[in-house]
Amino acid sequence: MSQPVQPPNQPQQPYGQPVDGNPYAGGPGQGAPSAPTGNPYGQQPPAPTGNPFAGQQPGQGAPFGGGAPFTPAPPARNNVLLGVAVALGAAIVAGILYGVIAGSIEREVGYAAVGVGFLVGFAASKVGGSNPVVIAASAVFSIGAVYVGQLIGISMILADVAQIPFSEVVGDHFDAVTKAWSQEADFMTYLFLGLGAVAAVGGAKKAG
């Protein structure tokens, strides 16, 4: 017996239908869809780290166009004790210089007294600020500096007249120096003391 002849042109499976039991097989020219990976979080973006600047590249500035998030403020000059100490030190130095000048020319100079006060007030206020305590201390120390300078000038003059060392006049005859100051003190002497105090206030305000 002869075998039955198969009919020609067997019907093909339609596109999009499962092929060989594979539900993801596509038709000709179509790519197969990707199979699920089983990780529901696989396509999600990374979780935030809590640092808002973590995603910036090195060298990038802070947000809002600033170079740094915060700029520290300069320290305030409000150290009263240090300002008073500076006023005292400046008064000692300025008083000695004033005395040397007065003793060398054997007279007092008003500009020198003003310079003493201005130096004391300016230096103290530069460190301690415009605190009233610093300004008051500068004025008082300036008066003392001018007074000490006057005593040094008198001591230098007495040492020159008596032909004895300056150290001996100050160490052994200081009472004679203060007595000579009291006898020679006049309006200009006290005026120079006042000029030193006024200049100290002006120097403190200039520095503040």
C-alpha cells in the first residue's frame, strides 16, 4: 500500500504565538522581551545617603553659587584686660622716650606729650576695642606717662648739672627730683598732662 501524501503548504503558526512552549518568543524581526530578573528593585535609583553634597564632583562649589557653605566672622576685639595691659606697656615705653627727649633738649615739647597719649590710646584700642574701660585706662596711663617723662627729663638735667650718673640721681636722690618737679611745675606742665589724656582718647577713637 502506498503512504498517504501530505497536503502542501501546511499552515504556519501565527506571529506572536508561543513557539515550542516559549511564551516570550516573538515573531520574525522582533526582539524577544527581556525576562524578569526576580529583583523588584533592580531598576530603582540608588537610595539617598543622607549627605546632600555626596553627588558633587571634586572641585565643585557649594550650592547657591557660594564657594563655601559658611564663612566664619572675624573675631571681635573686646579683650578689655589685654587692652588695659597694652595701654600700660605703651605708657611705660612712651614715657621713657618722652623723658629722654625732654632731658636731651632740656625742655618739654607739647607735640611730644600729644604723641605719648595718642600712642597709648591707639595701641590699647587696637587690641581691646572701643570699650570705655580701655579708653579710660589709656587716658590715665597717658597722664602717668607724661609725668614719668617729666621726672626722667629733670633727672637727666640734674645728673648733667651735678656731674653724677643718671642712675645715682634716680636711685639715691629721687626725692630731690620730685621736689624739683613740684617747684618747677607751672601751667604748661599741667597742660602737657592734660594733652596726653586728650590725645589718648583721640587715639583710641581713631583705632576703634
